[in-house]
Amino acid sequence: MIPRRLLASWAAQTRALLKWLCLTAPVAALIGSACALFLWSLDRATQARFEHPTLLYALPLAGIAIVWVYGRFGGRADGGNNLIVDQIHEPGAGVPLRMAPLILAATVVTHLFGGSAGREGTAVQLGGSLASGFTRLAKLSPADTRLVLMAGVAAGFGAVFGTPVAGAIFALEVLSLGQVRYEALLPCLIAALVGDWTCHAWGIEHTAYIIAAGEGGFHLQGWLLAKVTLAAVIFGLGGLAFSEVSHSAAALVRRLCPQPLLRPVLGGLLLIAFVHILGTRDYLGLGVWSADPGAITLPGLFQAAPYHPFSWLWKALFTITTLATGFKGGEVTPLFFIGAALGHALAGVMDAPTDLLAGLGFVGLFAAAANTPLACTLMGIELFGAAHTPYIAVACFVAYAFSGHSGIYLSQRIGVPKA
Amino acid sequence: MIPRRLLASWAAQTRALLKWLCLTAPVAALIGSACALFLWSLDRATQARFEHPTLLYALPLAGIAIVWVYGRFGGRADGGNNLIVDQIHEPGAGVPLRMAPLILAATVVTHLFGGSAGREGTAVQLGGSLASGFTRLAKLSPADTRLVLMAGVAAGFGAVFGTPVAGAIFALEVLSLGQVRYEALLPCLIAALVGDWTCHAWGIEHTAYIIAAGEGGFHLQGWLLAKVTLAAVIFGLGGLAFSEVSHSAAALVRRLCPQPLLRPVLGGLLLIAFVHILGTRDYLGLGVWSADPGAITLPGLFQAAPYHPFSWLWKALFTITTLATGFKGGEVTPLFFIGAALGHALAGVMDAPTDLLAGLGFVGLFAAAANTPLACTLMGIELFGAAHTPYIAVACFVAYAFSGHSGIYLSQRIGVPKA
């Protein structure tokens, strides 16, 4: 009764589902555990930094240690996220396993001494390197290797931010601008769910962000949608500016300091100088929480008062200085901070709800800088709830359209150019 | 300071944003208004059907009238959704404007006399035909014509279901299996938002579906996730079976009744016979609400009691009979009903929350039958809230993987084959 080709197709799909469960769930559980260890260490390091403010003055030395260790033992691990994206595009020698402990330790050291960096780079590298080690152990074909590497990225991203569906879509969307890799739907979703789950099982909790504005639904607020669109254009330009200035700053540092070991000395001294010139330590570290109740933090930017008109600029300055001079960590949590701070400032100028604009900047700037509008729309929904879906989509899609063809991932290819 | 190429790119993007606002917002407002008129008429027709039960016996005659009018005046309008998808792939003579009034009237007549059909086909055809008329009036280039047609589909879909972001993604995803058309992000999002907004502005309200289960978060319920995965496999097979049986039934009817005017007579008589054999009228019409408080309705399927183990089968039988014999309307609201009914039945077998499984069947069966997993994930979120995002993604992605390469839209092309 049922045609034979259908039975064959169902059998093939069942095999594929079971295969991806077996190939990705164990490695995703490992990646989720590594992310839990990373987030726990990061929290301890941040705590220690607040308890011992003088650690900041050792930042140049810490940077020398990071660069020396990478130079001595890192090998190709210094390629970071770009190496992983390259290995997915064209599976070759793989991602070295040493990348995992190196990036975890280097990111924690960066944060312990006050560097301004993020988490997603570390999580993606943990995921990519553990997944790549697994593909070599299991002697997978190049086609399967690509998919397991993508699954590793999804697991790391989903676990570190507690947003599994966004993590899956991120891995599908980040490789090539303007394309979603449907062939990896199942491996990436399984890995992101297992990664997030494992990380939670270790007792890790994620920061909650609340947007109370707009609960009445968006149908009554056309004027607000116009303001959101204009803000999204600015988020797009902000994301583009962050990418371009980051790349230019790194090139400038390489030209000014041909000796790699001197670069973090320059970066560390600059950060110490910024702290003294601005008279605040609020832009050091991750920026998600602070021991000082008066400090500017990521959740605090969702509140209208006090008003911080230029915190986005200072956070960008601190982050670009940190990452361009050899310290380690991701760009994404600083991008969340910069975006939320930009939204916070625009809300004051535009007379729009601060929490909504901070949340839209949070995901919009990232959508622009990483060229991942669908993943960031899902991330906004997973973090802020479904009530704001139309605003979130406008912020991410419009910011993406306005961020040009560059991005924070240099290995990202151009699939479908923007109009 | 700012490189000239960036300024040029920003100017180009601003022009693009303004261009798509001008090209799509007015036509989307028109489509949203047409959808409001359609939904209002459908409601009146359903009301009239409950007030005058004998109308059912005129169903064969009503079908003859529909087929005669299409044959006499329809021209290429009888191509329906497939004509629109074809014209987006290869802009040619366009979609005739007469498709809009014809499909609106034919769908309302189908429902007035008790045919079991849906709304999305009608909304997509209203959108495609009005958008196509506009592209001819404005003498747009073939490239712009494609994008405005896609925007018309997004506007119709977003407006008719009250899910604008899902509407936008649907238009980007439905053309080719396994691909998202990033070049149309902005036109489709603008059109879907404007379409939905306009429809609401006319006072149309959409049915609310509540899933109370799983509010505690999915991290504690691994066993439930396993049940959801298994249910999703069944939703995928269900979506595939619906597509295949629909196409086979239409072919069979064409062979049995070479005279097109006789086909709806056959269909109408069969539906009358089914009503008398089953002793219920619950599977006639849209199935979203009923004048009879004891009837099986789409929102009622979200409740555990009373238990309906085979309502999915009967609704499929009624719908396939209706649509294969020349009556008009969409497949999607019946697919929602069939999916929710299948989820309702599986919840009983699997000892899982009925509301959750009904909601997942609602979007999962549609994801499988239309090959649009991302759009259906967003639709689930827009309808049921963000708390269930991981379950919704599993239901839509897994159901998609298991539905093979056929689907309800015959003009859909295969972009990236399934594994």
C-alpha cells in the first residue's frame, strides 16, 4: 500500500536521526560541561577581580603570559573562531584539541585581570575543538566532519547563553552570509539542546533580562515601530563600525608592535590609562554583573535611570583595545553591552521605552556584526519572550541589512550579497 | 574618516529600505484589508451554515457554480498557489488580478455550504494577485517583481493568521525546499507587518491558543522531550501522507470524472454521505469554532477531555475530498486541525500534556507538509509563546526531516535535498 520509495526514505531518515543522536549528543554533553566549567571559572575570576582591584595593574604581565603560551604551545589554535569556520568550509587538518584548554584558561585570565571580552568566542572554540577531536577519534568522513563541527559550534553557543534554538540557528547561519545550512538542521538542534541542557544540569544559571514595555502588543504602537526601525539602522551601522574598527585596530597594533609579546603590554597599559582617565572600572571584564551597586551593567542598561549617553562608546573602546592586543575571549557579550548601551542612549533621545530599545540593541548589534539575523531574532525571543517578536525581527533584519559585507568573523563567506 | 565605500553602501541600503517601504507597504495594506474582508466574510458564512443546516445539501450545486465560474472567467487563476510560486521563480505573464475576487468568493461559498478547507491558500492568492497587479501597474523589473510577489505572499500569510514574522519567513522559505531567500528579508518583513497591522486595524481578532504545560521550563523534562521527538516523527509522516494522498486523490478524481463540472457533485455527495455515516458535522468548514458547544474544534483539541482518537483521520478525509473535487480554500487550517488532533490522540497514548502535543502537531504537521520548518517554528512561538521554543523547534525540524521531498505546493523546487 505504501510505496517502497517512501519506506526507504523513512528508514533513511530514522537512521539519520539516530546517527546524529549518537554522533552529536555525547560530544555536546562534553561541550556543555566544558561551558559550565568555563562559566563557573569566569564567575570566580570576576569575583576575584572585584575583591582584589590591584590585579588590574598586572594586566600587561597577564597578557604577556597569554601571548607567550599561545606562541609556545598554541600552534594553529591561535586561529580561533576563524580556524573553525575554515575547517567547516573545507575540512582539513581539523581544529587542534589543545585549543579547548588554552582558550578556556586564556579567557579566564583575561577576565581575572580586567580585560574587556566576551564568552561566545570561547564557547565556539571549546565546541569546535572538542567536536574536531571527536571527529578524528571516530574517523568520520569529511562530510560528517563538517556537520559535527557545526554541531559543536551550536552546542557551545547554545550552552553559554542558555539559548539552544538560537545556538542551532547560529551554527547554520554564521558560515556564509545570506545562507542557512538546512543539511545540518538536526545535528545542530540536537547538539544545542544537549549542550544547553548539560550546562544547566551542572547548576549554571543565566542572567534574566526583563522587557516590560510593549506588553500590550505592537498593534497599537506604529510610532514606536518607526522609532525601532530608525534605531535598527543605527544598530546596523554600529555593528559595522565595531567590525571595521576591530580589524583596523588589530592591523594597526601589528604594525606598531612587530613583537607579539609587547602588544598586550600596550593594551594593558592603555586599559589602565582609560580606567584612570574615565575614573571608572565599569567597562572592564564581562559587564554582566558588578560588585559595585552603582556600576553600569548589562541588566542595568535596561533601566531608564541613571542615563548613560556614551557608555556604548567606552565599552567599544575597552573591548577593541583588549581583543586587538592579544587578550582572549569573545566579542559577543561586549557587543550585547554596546548594543544595549546604544539602545539605552537612543531611548533617551527618541523618547522610547528604555528596556525595549536596550533589548533590541542587545540582539540587533550582534545580528549586524555577525551577519546572523535569524539566529539573533530567535535569541531575542528566547531571552526576552515572544511578546516583542515583531520588534525583535525588525531590529535584527534591518540592522543586518545596514551592516555591509564585513563582520566580526573574517572566515565567513558571502553566500547571497546584501542588496 | 569614514571610507567612501561604506558611505556608498549605507546610501544604497537607505535607498533600498525606502524603496521597499514605498513598493510594499501600500500593496500590503491593500492585502491586509482584503484578508480582513475575507476573514469577516468567512465568519459570516460559518455563522450562516450553523443557522441553516440544510445548506449542506446544496454543496454539490455550490461546487458546480464554483467550477463553472472558474472555467468561464478564471483563466489562469485556477493555477492558485502554484501559479504564484511559479511566477516568483520565473516572472512571466504575472498572476491575473481576477484571482483575488474569485478565490475570495469561492472560498466563502465553499465554507457556506460546508466544504472542509482552509484560509492560507486564499490569503496567499489574495496577496499574490494584488501584488502582481501592482507590479504591472508600476512596470517593475523582473527582479523587483519577484520580490514584490514574495512580499504579497508574506502580507497575506501574516495577516490571515496574525503571525507577521512567521508570514515573512514563510514567504522566504516556501519557494525552494532547504533555502531561505535573504535577498527578500526586508520586503517580506515590511509587507507581513503592514498586512497584519491593517487586518487588525479593521477589527479582526485571531483565535488565542493556550499551552499551560511545560511552563516550568524544559530543562527538567528530558523524558517529555523524547516523547515530543517521537511525536514529531509521526507529524512528519502525517504531513507527508497528507500531501501524497491529496495529490493522488486529485489525480484519481480527474480520471474518474473527466467532466470538471461533475467533480464537485461527487465531492459534495461524498461529504454529505460522510456526515451521515459518522453522524457528525464537526469536520465541515474551518473547524476553528462551532455553534455546537459539544463539537470538536481546533481550540478544543488543546484540552485532554473528551478524548478524540481518530478526529485527525476524519478531518483529513473531509479536507482531501473537498479540495480534490474542485472546491476552493487553503490546506493549512485543516492541517492545523489534523496536526492538533493527531497531537491530542498521541498525548493520550504517550501520557504527555495534551495542550503541548496539540500545539506541536498544529505547527509540526504544517512544517512537514509545506517544508517550512523555520517559518513554523516562528509561528509556534507567535501563537503559543516563547516558553515552549525548544519543543516547537524539535517538532518542526524533526517533522520536516521526515516528510520527504513532496509537499502541498507542487511548484516548490528542491534547493537542498534532505539527508
